[in-house]
Amino acid sequence: FLSQWIELAGGGAPWRWIVLTIVLGLAAARVVLQRWPVGDGALWSLLEGSGLGLLLAPVMMLLLGTLGWLPGEELAAAAATGGGGTGIERMALILGGAVWEELLFRFVLFAAVLAVVHSLLKPFFDDGDDVPRLPGEVLAILVTSLAFAAAHLDSVVGWLGTGGEAYDFSLFAWRAFAGAALAAIARARGLGVAVWTHAVFNLGVELGSGPGVFLLEPR
């Protein structure tokens, strides 16, 4: 996110690394000063998220295949055009993208939708604590999953200079269902688990373990 705005402002690679180093240093300092537990919790998030990430793609293939919405060559093409660079650079992009997207969609946007729905329902209840969470949760999953899928379209993010993919219904459905699953994981198991699930899921698609490998006959 910071890199995109630096590039739009005319800054190059040196400024990008300087800014990212400062932000990383501030984040590390805050973790130390607040004495946040990042040891066992981080390791468990990694292990649990990795397991869920390995399961997510097969489950989605089964579900979308049953509905007849399964992308094949479209997903492979999207992964192939997802950015260049060396293997290390692609790995960094996959991991960084998972963190950024989870923060934006499953933390900021999800919380915003919950707050809006709660404020709209609150006048109908005597006690604010009695406002049901289910309507907000369902709407937040719907909104964030659609926004997540839309954020991969060139018509939505092309102005940032990062490029995107052309609209294809099956590919849009694939990303929307992934967004809904990640939102549910974030709410049930925490943001850290969702980040690692997202990262491992993306890595599997990058390596080619998608519908084009398992479910579709070669043409």
C-alpha cells in the first residue's frame, strides 16, 4: 500500500525501502514496548493457518464445481500474470499481499460494516448490548467478500498502476467465495490465522495447484 502511493508521487525504490524500514521499526518497537505475546501465539497461527490454507482450495473446488462455477484456465492465467520478478520477490508479494488484504478487508472494512449495522439497529433496542450481531456479521461477510473479488479487477484497481484482471464470472466467484471463507476464519480463529491461510492458499495457486491441475482435462 505504501509502495503504491510512493510510486504515484514519483518516488523510486530507495524511498520505498526507507519508508518500509521505518514502518517496520516502529511496529517492532510497539510490540516490544507493549509486551505483546508473539511467540507461541504466532507459531500456532502459522500452523493452523497453513493447515486451513491447504484445505481451502480443495473445498472451494468441490463447492464451485458442484455449482458449475469453477474457473480453470482463467485462474491459471491470472496467476501467471500476477507479477514478475524472481522467486523470492514473488514469495514476498504473495505474503505481503495476504497481510495487506486481510488488514483491509477482514479488519478495517469488516469492522466498518459491523459498526454501521449496529448503529442502524441500535434505535430499535432499549439496551445497546441487546443488538443482535448476526445481521451485521452476515452483511459484513457479503460486503467484504464482494469487495475482495472486485479489488482484483482492472476496472477497479487499474488507476493505481498495479493492473488487474478482466472480469470473468467464474473467476470472480472463486475470489468472492475465498473472501467469504477468509472472513469466516478471521472471525472464528483470528486475523493471524486468516493471514496465514490466505498466504498458503495464494502460494498453492501460484505453484499451480488449482482447478486447472486437478479437475480439468488438458486441451
